[in-house]
Amino acid sequence: MDGRLTLATATGLPFLALAFHVGTGLVALVAGFMAVALRKGGTWHRRSGRVFVYAMIATGIAATGISVYEGRPLNTGGALTVYLVFTAYTAVRPVPGAGRHMDIGLMLLAFLVAAVGYGGGVMALGRPGNQIDGVPAGMLFFLATIVLLAAIGDVRMIRAGGIQGARRLARHLWRMSFGLFIASGSFLIGQMKFIPEPIRVVPLIIAVAVSPLVVLLYWMWRVRLRQNLRGLMTARPVEARGTA
């Protein structure tokens, strides 16, 4: 299929899928920025974070289905989104009964997404404008590198039998923050043309869209480098998982 789905042109099931994707994406944006602003580990932070995770997973699944319908099965943005927010969530709230098999499966998914991303970047370099479906090669290489680093982190976690303390919290924070950046970048920058002109203040929109990356860098500096957990309400450490 050559055309891209839009709310103005789609009908039937494709329209419902796209409307669902947009709706869950907006819910994720609101919940994600609430989680950023609220005290980490507090009741409302946990609630908004849970809504963010569920909404982002729904958004990612819908995005994958839409990409397949549009004839773009190699678009891995939806899979990347689901992987990041799910592994961020399970870093602090492990799935009961889940063991190494789930971790290994998610790790393999991350390596696959990274490989497809690098392949897409190489393909984009040979196309007009060095882009595929409007996405520049540089962005494809950037996202592929991020998910590759995440996959390497999975390898280290599996080999160690689990994570705890500052490393566990850092895993949660950076993956959540980058997941929020995917949402904010896709909606605020990727769909900027649909924002009404009177409120389309481009510098402000870009600043809000990239703010999750600033938050990510701050938490990595504080939690991962300085090991400073002061004022954070943290749950008990994640214990090493069994081999089952």
C-alpha cells in the first residue's frame, strides 16, 4: 500500500486503529509528563507511570499493526516502544513467575530491532534525501544505537542474574525517559503540522519534545554516576532471578 493512513482519509477498521493509536499516544504523553513531575516512588508517580506504560504498549502495538497495513513491515518503532517501556517497568516491578526465558526473549527482540534499524539506516543513505518514509538516516542510526545499548544492558543483567540498587533504578529511569521521548518526538515534532497555527510556537514545541532527553541525562548523572538516591522512594531491590 502506497498511501499513509490519516484520520481525514481513513475509514472503517483502519480509522479505528489510527484513532486508537492517537488516543493512547495522547494519554501516554499526559501520564508520562505527570510521572516526570511527581515525586519518584510516590503513590501518584506509580499510578501515572503505570498508565504511561499501559498506554505506550497499546500505542506501540497499534503502530506496528498500522505499519504492516501500510506496507511498511520493517518499521520497528512500535516494537522498540513496547520493549523499552516494558523492560523499564519490570526493572522495578518484575512479572510474577517470569524468569530468564522472558529476559532472553526481550534481549533477542532488542538485538533484532537494532539490526533492522541499522539496515534501514544504510538503505536510507542510498535514497533521495537520505531518508525512508520521512525519517532521516541519522535518526535511524541513533535509534538503532540506543536499542543496541539497551540489548547489551540486557546481556549484562542476565549474566549477573539480576540487578539491584542504583543500577536497577537507572535502568528504569533511562528506559522510561527515552520511551517518553519517543512519544513526545513522534507527536509534537512528527505531527507538528496538525497543531493549530495560533499555538504552533516551534521553539517551545521542540523544547517540550526533547525535554525527556534532558531528564534522562539528569537522572543518569545523579543515579548512575553519583549513586545519589537521596529523596527517592525506592522499593526493595530486584533479587537475582532463578534459571528456570
